[in-house]
Amino acid sequence: MEKDKIYQLRTEATKIKPILNIGKNGITDSVMEEIKKQLKANRLIKVKMLKTSAEGEDIKASAEKLAEATKTTLIDIRGSTVVLYR
């Protein structure tokens, strides 16, 4: 994806609130289904991850796995908030 598009999506993402919180159970099948449903409806979403949801990994590694599993583009990681785009 080109840099201009990513920059535009990051700017757009600042205006939206996290749509989903991933807790200590981590990335479960039900979380995956909800993310896919929200992506279909909104195309750009924010997901907030608890530090304990990373299962021993850092947030970046978990976010990359999440993006790969949902076939999305990882746009941004700010603290524990991840922005995904399809």
C-alpha cells in the first residue's frame, strides 16, 4: 500500500474510537469473527489490546498475527491500540 494512503488512513483513524477490546483471553475465534464483521461494515477499525492479551509477545507481534489472520493491512499501532484496514 502506498505511503499517502497509509498516512490518510492514520489521520482518519484518529477520529474513530476502538470498536473492540481484546482481554486476557487473547485472540479467540469469537473475537476474530467480530473483527471480520466490523471490517466488512466499516473497512477501518481500531482494536484495543490489553497488555496481558499478548500471550508473552509484544503488542506489535500480536497485531501482525491479527492482521494476517483477518487478511487486513496493519495501519498503525499506538500504545496498545491497533488500527486495521481492509
